[in-house]
Amino acid sequence: MKTSRFFCLALAWAPLAVAAQPAPPATPKRPVTDTYFGKAVVDNYRWLEDTNSPEAQAWFKAQGEYAKRTLDRIPGRDSLVNTFVRYDKLRAVRYGEVKKRGSRYFYRKTLPAETVGRLYVREGKTGPEVLLFDPLAYDKTKTYAMTAFTPSNDGQRVEIGLQEGGAELSTLRTLVVATKKLLPESIPAVFGGGVTWLPDNSGFLYTPQNSTDPKDPKGNLDTKARLHRLNADPGADPELLSRVKYPQLGIRPDQYPFVYFSDDDTQLYGELGSVDRRVNAWVAAPADLLKPTIGWKRLAAPSDSVYSYLKLGSRLYLYSVKGAPRGRILVTDAANPNPAAAAVLLPEGRLNITGISSTKDFLFVTLNDGINDQIRQYDPRSQQWAPVPLPLTGSATVLPLDAPRSNDALVLVTSWKQPLTVYDYNPVGKKLAVSSFDVKVKYPGMADLVVEELEIPGYDKTPVPLTLIYRKGLKKDGKAVCFMTGYGAYGISATPYFSTRYLALLNQGVVVAETHPRGGSEKGQAWYRAGYQTTKPNTWKDFIASGEYLVKNGYTGPAHLIGEGTSAGGVLIGRAITERPDLFAAAISNVSCSNALRMENSPNGPVNTPEFGTVKDSVQCRALYEMDAFQHVKEGTRYPAVLCVGGMNDPRVIVWQPGKFAAALQNASTSGKPVLMQVNYDNGHFTEDKKVTFRNFANMYAFALWQAGHPAFQPMLTAVK
């Protein structure tokens, strides 16, 4: 009874605490009217888009400081940070990527006391490890992290991508393994920091951006794939693939050209990166790199609907969805690839194909039943298929370690309630053995977790998957706080994974709901296309239907339901709360696409038009307006509490997208509930830095738990005047 009475008092105190807060910084309305195909659309906060203006900078700074003052006063926030730290310390070491070259194993490793990972090497799987590179020691006047590392084929050098302040635009540096010294050249503005080494290890292929400024509107337009020779001047690096050099290929300004080799280095590929997952690629002879122009020959066009491909021996294996929404595997001659005439190796079946990979002698195909994975392997020599034995139901990945030279591979397995386990896998004997890169860990409360994988009726009666995680003994009386998250874009499915951040919520009695709305690929390509461009409303309507199911069945109530969406999931959460503000107690709009009509006017906007649409097309423009949360904020509406989060170094979603949404909600809501704009100056879209990450998520969770009535996050009565 004492806990129940405190819970009721906490709910009574929360509105008083909100009322006692000073008003957020004022945001003046300066209407700008645009006309889209005869429809006039008013934008009251266009001025915030000029993030270089002193006024806009002052607004973001004031909003960030206001948010920080509010978040700092929430009881339980610092305890959440401490919980994240405590859980992190339970894992003695955290291994990241592992890559093998010859007998050397290169890997990222992070100790609990370290904020970012360091690069190590071993001779053999269990040989003594050697620290090769520490990004925190690179320049002690700044904060760096390692976005990527790529060992040369002979294992003598490593190309390292370094990021500063959470920005994803990396600087490339070449490390000599024997001396641990860096070569003098430095190449800036490479997204992600990935490269492809030349077969003779004399240099590498890469694609830089045009600017180091993530807010530069021309930074990622008309980019060029280049070749760098070690110890040469990067400014003179020759151009390999671009719209300007090869106008006959029809490359758009928003497509990223990449050039790389097949695993066995016998073919050269040129490919256009895009949010459109359909491969747009050409093939050439590696010797063409030495010629003034490369003799590109078509490998696959978007109309072939090939999602990925790889060369194994003399054959090219294609993962295609053409005429097969759940996917199928095709095979063609690698020397003369022809997807249209390719033979069917694995026909479409009940399960979704989600990816392919290979070792020296085997092809691996990952299949999914909507949530959980299976893996099959194929031996081209015997033409036999066999299952890869998996120890549990969940997510599984085959990670080849040195594909062209050996069959060595890791298999990574996890589930909603079991941490990642790493196995060494021998495809010849089909044997799994716990790897030396696996770290056993047992977290508190793991044994008490319950997982329900359901299908619930959507708003249009379509069955929609919904995953629930909670502790044993949950009372379905509508009083539990529920954290409901969703994404639903780019065909990305919400597959099982173990999260210590979620565990911190679960161990406080919170129900975690992972939604699987249309726009992902849980049910194949038809599911993806049912939440795409003109069908995008299905994404947030599925999210709303999931929330309604949780309320109807007593898992939570509207006073305790939290909704969360990140990045493209900003469309989902933004439109969910503007369409059903009464359903949610709180919402987290994290680095969110909130102003879809204006996305094309952001640096990363043009490259995303294949997913969301363009304002230049009348039908797609209407769809963009419909998915625009900012444009659907209505004056005089009782909106839930909302925390918007933006990163000043974010190259994917510019900070004014969540900023304008926050401004509109602050001026429109009549609920009296807080709307905050948290501005991260040490973070981009995300960051590896644990200290920054822990603080960021603790802020989000504490805000939402406060507003959803969790007793551990309510201001004390003495703090209310």
C-alpha cells in the first residue's frame, strides 16, 4: 500500500512541477508561405534553418540550456547513468569488429573504463595482443573515435577513419603495423571512414565528401570515387567514377559512387550508393585502373532488383527480389553477368531472404521468419545446401574473417533477452565453438524477462507484428509504464537484440514494446513498400495500433505510454503524436526527420528522395506533406510531453528538423506538459563515446519516465512551490 500511495502522490506532483518550470525560450513566428501544386503551406519557423545565423545559433543554445536545466532536475536521471555504467562494467571487455589478414587478427576492443575502442592485433586467435592505435592519444586537445579500420591484404598496414565530436565525416590515416607510426598524408571528409585496398597494398580506393562541414548543402552531391597511392599527395588522387567523368552512365548528383574489388581481387566493381537498396553497378578488369578511363560494363541495373551480389569462384551470386518479394538467390557467370538470364539457385520460399555472404568455399544465406533468423550454407562444389546450427532463436550473423583466403568465420547470435554470443564457425564440419572473442556476462534480472512475439490487428485489420519484453509478474491493470519504440523505413526490420539500456528500464518495471510497422521488411518487400512514399501513413498508423493494443489489453494506459522514434523514425513518432496526442504521456523525437516537406533543403535530403519522395512530383509532394509532423502541429491541442533531440554535428538529419518541430509544439500545446529541445554539441547522429551516449539516453529515458508517472523519476514535493 505504501508504494501505491507514493505512486499516486507522484502523479499529483508532476503537473505542479511542470507548472513551476519557467517557460522555454521564446520562438517568434515569421510566416513564409510556399505553394506546392496549388496548395499554400505556411512555415512559421523557416528562419531556424539558417543555422549559421547568430539568431538561430542563439536560439539553439538557449533551448539546449533550458532543456539541460530541466533534465538536470529530474530525480533518477543520474541513477540511470550509473546503471548504464554499472552494467557496462559487468562485461570485462567489449570486442568490436574482428578482421583477419593472414595469421593476424585485427580488432576493436573497449574496456569498461574507456569511452571509445582501441585497435589491437594478435598473431593467431589466442596470441598475445598488441595495442596498435589509441584514438584518445591521437590528439589530446580533442576527442576522437575510430569510425572504421581496414587492414591491408598483407596485414602490414591499417587504414583508420577518425571522427571528432561524434561527426561521421572521418579523416583517413594510414598506420604501419610494424612501427605503429602513421604515414604523413591525411585525407578528410570520408563518410564512415571505409576504404578498399589495392591488391598489391600500394594504396586504396575511397570516396570523400566535398566538405568537412556536415551542414554544407553541396557536401555530398557529385562526389567522386578516387584512388590514393601511399605517400602521395591526396590532392592529386585520380578520379575513378563520377557523374562528370562518366556522363553516359546516368549518375545522379545525389548518388555516391564507390569502387571496390571482388573478394578474390579478380574483378573491379563500380557501384552507386543510395537509400534505394536496388543495386546500380558495373564491372571492369582491375587492370583498367591504370588506364585514363575504365571500361565499365553493366552488372545490374535498378530494374533488375538485385539487393546484393558476391563472386565465389567463377560465378556471381545475386540476392534478388524481382518477382520474388521475399527474395531468391540467382547465379550467373561472373565474367559476363546477366541478372535477367541468371539461373535460380534458391527459389522464393516462406522465409524472407535478408542477406548473403561468403567464405573461401561457401555461400551463406540469412533467412528470417518475420523476426528471427535462420542461416543456410551452400557448397558450390557439391551443390549441397545445409543449415548452420544455431544455439538459440533470435538474430544471427555470419561474419567471414578473410573471405578470399580461408573459410574462417564468426557466427554472432543474440536475442531479446540474451546477450551477444560469438562463435568460431567451421563450415566444413558445420561446427560452432565459443570464440576467444566471446565474453561471458550475466546481467541482473535477465532470468526474469518474458518475451511475447505477437501479431496484433492493424487499423485496417492487417496483422502487425509486435514484440513485448517485461519482467515476470506483470499486472495487466493498465498502470505499468511502457516504452514503445519504432522505425519502419528503408526496409530495415526490427530484429532481436539484447540491450542493456532496455534492461535498465525493464528492471524498473517498465514494459518495452518493439513495434514492426510497415516500412520495414519483416514480411518481405511487400511490407516495406506498404510503408513507403505514398503508403507511408501505414507506418505511423501501425505504431498507433500497437499502442492501442497495449492499452486495450492492460499492458499500460495513455497516462503511462511513451513513444519513441529515431532518425527516419521521426516520421513515425511525429505523426503518431500529431494524429493521436491523447494516446501518449510522453514522446521522444530523437535526431528526427520531422519536417519532411523541407528535407530536400537539408544537406542529406536529396539522397533520401528515393525513400520519401520529392516535392518536385505532385503525388510524392502530397505524400511528403502527409508525413510532415511539423506541418501537422495544430494550435490549441493538448500534446503529450515531448523531448526533441538534435546533434550539431549530425550529417544525416540536420538539427533544424527536430528544432522546428519543438518550436511548433512549444507554441501550440495547451496541455501544460513540457516540450524540450535537447541540443548535443558533442554528438552527431550518434557517437561511440560511452560517456556521451549514456548521458544522452539517460536524459531521454528520465524525461519520458517522469512524464509517464514512474515513481522513481518524480520531483520531490519540497521542490514544488
